[in-house]
Amino acid sequence: MQGFLNLNKPFGWTSHDCVAKTRKLLQLKRVGHAGTLDPAATGVLPIALGKATRLLQYLPGEKAYKATIRLGVRTTTDDLQGEIIASQPCTGLSLEAVKSALQQFVGKIEQIPPIYSAIQVQGKRLYDLARKGEDVEVPARTVEVFKIEVLDWREEEFPEVDVAIACGAGTYIRAIARDLGTVLQTGGTLAALTRTQSSGFDLTNSLTMTDLETKVQAEIFQPFSPDAALQHLPFITLPATSAQKWCQGQRISVAPGLAEILRVYDEDERFLGIGQAKYDVLIPTMVFEAIS
């Protein structure tokens, strides 16, 4: 079996838990995931099956989330899973002020990842260093947020705002919640998070783990095709002779001026793999399907 599973990750599971369960259900050794989700987050977790694990590096990086940010609270982990380190009611806060502050986080921004995160510093995971109580300076990173839309606002002692966020790879929504609280001088933390889009997959056609178990037991589970999430890449179709040579690792002459990374197909529309165009040759970088 090879292709992609669009999993709706359950609350409380790590991404590794999901991979392990999928591997057991499908009885596959080669299983991997794209875009780690925190245990407290739910939503789209693309899982590659079989040879499709070799395609993970080519998936698009854009992601989208629905998040709930609670203001007036700061925690050690920048979400409600951590210990509260500061708490102050902010009943006078207006939605207009929140909307105005949120616009500061749209575009290319400098972001410091949460101290409890999988980012590596000097070869060690930040969350491992944090659990040991080590004081580590976390370097800022440039990330891109394409859009933030306010969905709902609850004006309470500790007000909450629901937002939809579209962003590039590497963006921490927990950090946006924390930094929004800093800008508003109230403190802020992430109360809930669902990923609605990731690496070319959407929540609307995802499967829960229960759905997956049911389909596997009924022997009707079919993964998405290996190239389903690669539609952002341009493609080239090779004639039979050239396709066979390309699958054997040979460079193929092509017209100059092609995009550098290409999906490669044969005349029967069979996905063969990923090629790299340089000048007037097409170099095999990942042969997915061999032609005998």
C-alpha cells in the first residue's frame, strides 16, 4: 500500500502516536507524517504510506488553523496544557483593540518559538531542555502569516477570541497567542487549536482514527494517490522510451526553461516520480514507479 492518509488527529495524541497506530492498523513498516501537531491540537495530519514517505519533502508548506486565544492568562507552554504563570482579568478589553493588534502578525514576522517545542538548539529539543529546567535563549525565526480572520469574540473576565489563521510552514500559533497578549499588555495563551489545512490536505475530507479502523476492518480503505498533494508542482509527460530510461536513472533531454522541480508522468498518466530540470536535461531525483 502506498499513498497518503488524511488523518484528523484526535486530542491528546502525539503525531508519533498516530503514526504508530496507523502502522499497526495497516501492517506497514514505512509510515511517516508531515507537519507535527501538538498533543492538545486536533485536525489535519497528513500521513505517508509506503514509498510515499519519500514524497514528504515535496509537499506544500502552507497550513491553516482555527484557534481560540484566551487573554489575561500566561502559561509556561503558551497553551492551557502548561502551568499558569500570570493571570489578570481584562474586562475592559474591546474587540476593536484585539483586531487592530492581530494585524501586527500578518505578513513576514519574526517569531520566537515556544520554549516547549520540538525546535532544536545545539542539537537538543527545546522541550527536553525546558523539562530539565535549563535556561536557553531561543533564537527568533522569520515566518509568514498570510491571513488572520476573527470568527468570534467572547467578552468575559478572561475574554476569548476565535481566529482563522493561514500561514506558512514553521509558524507557531501558540507563539501568536502569547505575543498577542504581550501587544495588548494582558497576557495571552492558546486555549484550543484545530488544523484545517496542511500540506495540500483539508479537514473536510479527513478521516478520524475510528473512521480508519472501520474502513480497514471492512477492507475498503483506499489512501489518496501518491501525487494527490503534489498538484502545486508543474508536471512533464515523457514518451514511452524516455520514461523507461528516466526510471532507470538516466538523464533525459527536455526543452530548456522548465521549472526546476517537476512531477513526472508517462503517456498512460502514471506518476513516475520527481525530476529536477537543469538547463535542457531532466534528472531523476526520486523514482517512484519503475517501468520494466
